[in-house]
Amino acid sequence: MEVKLLKQRAKSQAKEAVLQAKEYGQTIKDTAKYMHEKKLCLETVPTTDCHVVLTFPTKTDIATLSWIEGILKENLPDLTVHKRLHPYTNMTGWYLTASFDSLMRGAEAMGISKAVKEEYGGGLMEFSTAEKVMFQGIEDEDTFFISQERQSILHYLLQNIRATQSEAFEKFKLLEGQPIFPKLLSKRIISALLPLHDKEALKKLEKSWVHAPLSRQPLDDIAHYFGIKVSIYFAYLGHYTKWLIFPAVLGLFVTFYSSNATIQDWSFIFFTIFNIIWASLFLETWKRRSAELAFHWGTLDVKHELLEDPRPMYYGIPQVSPVSGRMEPFYPAWKRNLFRYFVTVPVILLCMCTTFLIAFGIFELQEWVNEQISEGFYPKPLAYIPKFILAITTIISETIYKKIAVWLNNKENYRLQSSYENHLIAKLIFVQFINHFMSVTYVAFYLQDFGRLKATIATLFITKHVIGNITETVIPYIKEKLKVYRLAFKVAKHEVKEARKKEGAAEGSTEGSREGVSEGSPEGVSEGTQEQTDEADGASKKYTISQAEVESKMERYEDTFNDFLEMFIQFGYVTLFSSAFPLAAFWALVNNVIEIRSDAFKLCTNKQRPFGQHVQNIGSWQYAMEVIGMLGVSVNCALLGISGQLQDVFPMYTAVGIFLIVALLEHIILALKLGISIAIPDTPYWVQTELAKLEYKRRQALKKMEQETRDNIHKSIASSPVEELSTEAGISTEAPKEE
């Protein structure tokens, strides 16, 4: 009897499980069908009138949120905050909007350049609240600052809110003078601080940039939308790619034109010298192009470092600044030097040793594989396996070493953002240079095996770019699409459930179970996450995904560091070992043509919108490229000397004679590089002329204003009683009104 009952219970449970599975499967089927019909993956509700969004986990306690709100009210009293629940990401969103007065104060502190009215001299000038009447469009508060400027200004204001006293919380501790919001972000109390995309502007930019591979890059549009720092990277990438055409074409000719050995030897020697001179001309022309862009965008003049504000993550003991008179954090230099010499230097040396040991181990593996192949145990294609292993370990080491360099740089605690970036670039360059070129140098100058050198360079170079394009663009795109699909699936699932409830109600089901919840809206969701749709039977609400929800789950675009580092390594391969691998420039050209559009695609589709930054040029990357150019002279001349090509061309000379030829050639090329750098001015003459014109116009406008002020004073004195002179004189000090 008991056995029968157990069997019946098991059967009923099995039937119930089957029914649940069918129902679940039907739900998934209906949900997928609904998503396909409504194209829900493509729909988001745009968020307007918002400069910056803060997102918090829903489990964040009320006391912490109240404290953060109090900090905002105390430091930015005219800030508007709208709070909305993000139901599909389990987040709470704070939508922040700054007043026009706050934006003006922030623009002045950041040194943002704006267009000046023609009567005041024209051109671009750093914004000043006291002289706001001089700037074009100041009368229209809605359009004076573009969206990118509004976002970056509010970000600057938030990043510079510092603790006035030490405070301790459950998860973190704040020291006096420490920036509050960067600390909250690092402790994950704030999940994200992001600017939202402008959908209309982004569509226009995609059309003229991503979807127009043969057209010129819209650098002004990029600068207006993403900021000058991003735009100047793409300007550099475009300039570099155009200049790669010359060595790419010549490299193809040298590689495949081999009528006889003598012509080929002379071709390689000529190509090596040409490539070195090409690098110098490219860098000098980029300086001029960079100056033109900086003048065009109003960033040619930079503040003195003593006038720059401390970077947000800079910490120290609060002291009165001798320049500004304000309280600023102070960090003694001896602490920084102590950490640099006793921690940074040993860690970097350890990275160098690790890189060498890994490369040495892989070369030993290569020797063993070559022996096995020569004895017939393995097929010849297996000879490339150690080279691929070397390429992959180099790419993995690059990621690890970058994290180490960032950690070391953070601990050194630099006051200025420019100093922080310059020292970070120096660390990245040093470590990555060793990581990428130590193995190649070992093959070239220790093993002196030029067949292996060519194969090693080709494998490292091509593998890095193929894997880089996949990991930078393809994989992030798939990940972001999957995130959006999961969010859309949640929305569609709610819609299907609501539709089933309506069907049940039509069949006579009671509606009491749904009282208190608005139709088509999850409980607790504010109206900001809903979209109104007009249908044939009237207006009704439906589930949608808010723009902020989707973008808060996207990956953050860190900076241009990774992009410039990639170009630095590439430039090293093209310049340092051109005599061993002339096709490097050709492969670099092919990669960069793809890179321009893939990076643009990545920014427009896969990443959060970055906060705009104002920069004068590419900074220390310029000096790094110039160092590579100088090293290229020595490395290529040395390769010519030991490769045997000079011996083939000049068989009458001994080893000493070849050495003297190499030394003479090196000195001639270095002198030529120096002559090129002196002969080509960094700033074009027309830019210098335009700067002089603007200065002249502004001086003339100032003289005119002063003369008008004096005339107004004289008129006031002549037409006013004596007892009102002081009053009139006080009024006349105001800026004269336009007629």
C-alpha cells in the first residue's frame, strides 16, 4: 500500500515538474517572440535634462545615502537631484543637473576656452565669470555649454569635493582633505558615475565616422562629443596612418623585388636609412599638426603648474596654498622619493627579470622543438608554436604590468594630473618596452639569427594586433549585446506575464490581486523608467529599459593610455627593426586602417561615454616616440653591421672598416635628425601669426573699452550735480553697455 502511494506521489510530482517545465518553456518562447516582434533589444527610453548619473546598489543603507545627499547639498546647493529606481539592474539612480552659475564657476576653474565676441577681439579664451559678457552666446544658458562640457564640469565639481574632517564608516574611512566621491567609487558604495550619451548626436557621429571608412575623420565633432583628449588621439592615429603609406609601399618593394643579391642588399640599406629619416619627419610634422589642433580648440596655452588644481585622488595634510591662498592637501616629496627608490625601482627590476626568464625559457623550448623537427620527430609547422606562446605571454604580461604600474603610480601620489600621467607613461613605456623588445633584442644581438629574428618579429607583431582587435572590439561588443539582451528579456518577461493576467481577467478572473500596482509598471518604479505609448485604444504604459540602466552596465572607457601604448609598441616595431622586417610598416598600415574604425565603433557602441578632457597635445607620448626614433638609429645601424649586408656591398673592407662605416653612418643620420628638428618649427607660422593678430585685436578692444569708460565718466561729471559725483563715479566703473 505504501509502495503504491509512493509511486502515485512520484508520478504526480513528475507530472507537475513536466507541466512546470512546459510552462517555463512556453514563457521563454513567448518572451523571445515578444522581444523579436517589438525589437525590444533596440529600444531604450532616452534620459533628458541630466548631466551626470550616480548609481547605487539597492541594498545601500539609508544613512549612507542621506550622508551623501547632505554632502551634495552642502557643497553644491543649487544642484538638482532626481532619484529613480532601476528595477532591472537592482540599482538606484541619482540624476544630477547643475545650475548655470555652477557650470560657469566650474568652467572657470577648469580653464575651458570659449569663443569671444568680435568686439572684444574674437578667437578663443579661457572662460571667466567676471568677464562673461565678452563671450559669444552667454545670453542663452541652454546652449552656451555643450553637453560634453556640462558633463565634464559637473564631474570636476564632484571629484573635487573633499572631506573637511576625518570620518569613519562601516566600510571605509575618510581622512581630512581626502576626495569623497573617488573614495566612494573605489569602495563600490557608488557603483558608477557616468555621463549619458546624447542619442541624436551619437547617431550623427556614427554616420559620419564609424559608417564612413573612406571619409576624413570629423575631428571637431569627436572633440565636441567625447572631448579634446579623445579627439587628439584619433587625430594622431589618422596622421600616423597616412605617413605609414610611404614605408609600407617601399617595404613591399624591398621585400619582393630581388632581381639579384646586390640590388637587394642596397635596397635594404636604403630602406633602413629612409625609415629612420621618415620617423623624424613624421614626428616633426605631427608636432605642427598638434599645434594647429590645439590652436583651433583653444588649448595651445597651458596654465603654469603652480596654478593647476591638485588632482582629485591626490591626498595629504591640508595646508594653505602660497599661490591661491586656499586650503590644499600637501604631501612631502621625501615620502614619494622613498617609495620610488625602495619600492618602485625594485618592482620594475623584478618585472624585467621575470620577462627575461619567461623569454629565455621559451627560447630554450624553441631550440628543443627545432632539434626534434630536424630529426624528423615533428612536422615543420610546429616550429611556430613557441613563437605563438611567446606572443601570448607578452600580451598577458602587458595587462599585468600595466596594473602594477598604475598601483605604483597611485602610491607615489603626484599632485598634478599632468605629473601623474607623465610618470605613469614613463613606467608603462619602460616596462612594456622590455616586455615586447627584450626577446627580439636577444635574438638579434645575442643569437644573431636573422631568419629567426624575422619570424619572431612577424609572429609577435601580427599576433598582437589580431588578438588586440578581437579583445578590444569583438569580445566587448558581444558582452555588451548579451547584457542588453538579458535586460530586455526581463522586460519582455514582465510584459508576457501582464498579457497573461489580462487574458485571465477577460475570462472572469478577479483583478483584486493587482490592486495598487499601475498597469505595465513594476512596483516601486518611478515614472522616469516608463514610456508612454499611444495605441488605437488609447494611451497605455509598457515596460521599457531606461537609457541610464543600459549604460550603467557598460564597461567604462578608461583613457587613451592603452590606445597610445599600442601605437607606441607598433611604432617601435616599425622603427627599431625595419632592416630585419621591412613589412612591419605595411602590416601596421593595414591594422591602423581597421583600428581607426574599430576604436570609433568601440567608443560609440560598447563603452560608457567618457568625461571630456582638455589637453594641449599627446604629452609624454611625443617624447617617448622621439626616444624610439633615436634608438632606431643605433639599432638599425648595428643590425646592418652584423647582418652581413654591408659586408656583401663592401667586400673589400675588414671587420674594422665595416665598424667604422656603421659608426660614420650612425653619426651622419643623427646629425640629419637634429637638423630636421631644428629646421622644422614646432608651431606653424600661420598659427603664430593668428595668435599675434588675436592679441593685437584684444589690446585694441581693451583700449577702446578704457576710452569709452573715460568718456562716460567725463559725461557723467559734466551732466551731474557735484553732490552726486561719487555715486556716478561708482556707477561708471561698470562695463559700458553696448549701444
